[in-house]
Amino acid sequence: MVDQFLERLSSFGDTEAIVYNSVRHTYADLVRSIADWRTFLDTHEVTAGEVVVLEGASSFQACAGLLALIERGTVVVPLTLLTAAKRTEFHEVAEVETVITIGADGTSRSLERTGRTADHELYTRLRTAGAPGLVLFSSGTTGRSKATVLDFTKVLARYGAPTRPQSTLAFLNIDHIGGINTLLHTLSQGGTVVTLAERSPDTVCAAVAEFGVRVLPTTPTFLNMLLISGAYQRHDLSALGLITYGTEPMPLGTLKRLKEALPTVRYKQTYGLSELGILPTKSKGDDTLWVKLGGPGFEYEIRDGILWIRSEMAMLGYLNAPAPFDDQGFFNTQDAVDVDGDYVRILGRRSEIINVAGEKVYPSEVENILLEVPGIAEATVSGKPSHVTGMVVKAVVKLSEPAEARELTRRVRAHCRTRLEPFKIPAIVEISEAEHHNDRFKKTRALT
């Protein structure tokens, strides 16, 4: 499977493959870089089955290195630059044996051995099967990061013959299943991956304009930032044909404002997990959050309002937690959903539901309403313990214009009374200048 994928890349020749920080690289360049990586791995005696961290930005060098390590049959742990504490934690959880670091220039590289021996049962299964592996860490927005182990041959099996090559901006890094999917899908089609060291509204829009990016896969949080910044007005985005969004619930108001700001762009909701891969989806429309899930290799069921999925490329398991599969192979996503015929609407993680005197409150529903209040740029809702009702709704907001806290609270509650049931109205409203997202541009509920 890996050899077939690399042969396909060779067939694309001088077509543009990867653009990193405005430097263009062809498929021929990519094939040569993979060959150079083979020599590097030979020199350092990196062998199949080793657990290898590939550390650095998602540069051209990193993308080539990832493919070479998979070809070698290693278990790859792609990581971006982390804090010292988080780096140590991830290395210990993954039982990392070898660390390859790509320098800040995106080209230099170094290798060191850790002295560890990786003997986790999941690694034994990969080695016995002679399969390359992939370890991805969750964002840990509501708790400790989980380490997912995937069989990379099953990941590659998702990418079929070339049909429609397109220029796609790799918004998520290759330490995320969305970033891996963007890279492999685009390359498998002979398209161009445009990747950046910095991801701000202006740098993303500038890259779309400069390289004629057709597809932008990103997050609702970033799209809200895009609207607030006005960056879409400062750059020529006429090439952009499709924006896909996932990783967290999309505020309906944000989606409608996007459609007004960029009316010629099509919008598509995606759904995927590190544990299961990226599911085929079909949005009911550009201005709705209802979506069809599933396709070849995927099945789903709704049990007590929770989404369960069975996937042919499902993970082998977690390195540091039990795997929530049932005896039929269905995975408990913990995502609460509404159902309308063949369509579902993702409400949010069950663990994030706020229980107010026995009534359920979904944070995303309240956040949608808060974003309608003039002057509120971002909103994050969570539960706060109460000795009367068990929990009350707490909102932390970031403002686009100054406001006095007491007056803002009055306006928030007045607006919410017209749109929400009483138990959903925030009892606490706090103003904060802190960022509401992590480095993957996903809302961080630990903020509240």
C-alpha cells in the first residue's frame, strides 16, 4: 500500500506538490526528498517498528520525512513545537525511542536516541503485522490528551485514484488527523498542498490569494476570527471555492455571516476523529448545520442521543486509556446529536453538557445566542457549581469594543431572555482578553 502511494506521487512529475512559506516544490522534488530521507534513516540505522517522533513545523521537509518513515515501517509520532512539560509527557506516553527534529529553518534535521524500549501491546501488534503506525495526541481541551494508535496502511487505503486535483491549504498540522487527511488526500490526487508556519487570518488569506487556493479546511473558531479581523476584505479570495469546517460545533450565526461575506464559496461540514478517520459527509445546505454522515468503510448508529461509529480504519486503541468500542466494533464518540431523517446535527460532547436542576444545556447553543449580542466577538460557555441548582451557566466573552461589565451583563441577559429558556441564560458573565482557542484553533473550555 505504501509503495503504491509513493509510485503514484512519482507519476505526477513536475506538477506542483507542496508550497511551504511561499517556496514551491514539485512532486519530483518530493520524490527526491523522500530518497534523501531514506539515506538519512539508513545512516542512523532507523529500522521498521521503531517509535520515532518527527518534531517541527509541517514543512516540506516534514511532509517528506513522514512519508519516508512510513515507507520504512516505523511508528511515527508527529509533533509540533511543544512546551517542555508537554513534550516530556508525550514522549513518555508514546514510549518514544528515536527523536528526529527539523530545525526552525524547515530544512535542517537532527536525530537522537532516548534509550527507551517501546513495548506497548499495540506496538507489538503493528510489528507482528509488519505495518507502519501513526500515533496522534488529542488536543486535550477538556482533560488529559489521549494517544491514539493507528495502522497507517489502513489510513492510506482511504485514498483512491486521482479524480480532481485541487490546491488546498493545509490549515491543520500533521500532528492532527485533519492535517494528515489534507496532506494525503491532496497528494493522492496530484493536487497542491499549501502550508504555512504561521496561521493568522491575514497569512491564510494572503496564501489563498497568492497561490490560488481552491479548498480551505479549517475550524469554526478560526472562521469566526476571520470575520472579526476583516482579513477576507483585504485579499483577493476569488479562487476560493470550498470551505470545510469541523473539529467542533459551528455557530449557525457564524455560518450565516460567512455566507454573506463570501457568497460565492460553498460550505461543507466535516466530521472526523483521530480514532476513526475522516468520514464522508454531505451538508444539507450552506446555511444549515444538518449533515449526512457515512459512506464506504463507515457505519453509524444513534443510541440514547449519542453518536456511535464503526470504521474500517479505526484505531487499534489508546496508549493511555481504555478504548470505548463495543463488542460489534462501534466507537462511542461521546457526541450528542439531533436526528432528522438521514441528517444529524452535532450538539457537542456529552461531557460538556451543563445540568441545571435536571435540565440539559448545550454550551454551543448558548454561545450561538451570545454571538448575536453587539460587541461580543467570542464566547465560551461552561457550567459552574451551584448549591441551589447543581450547576449554573457561566459565559466568558471577548469583546470587539469596550463595554462596562455590569451593562454588558444586563444586555446579555435581556437578549438571552428573548431567545433561550430561563435555565439556559448565563448566571455569570465575565469579560476576558484571553484567547478562547488552543494552537489547533479549537475552543478551549478549560478557559472557564
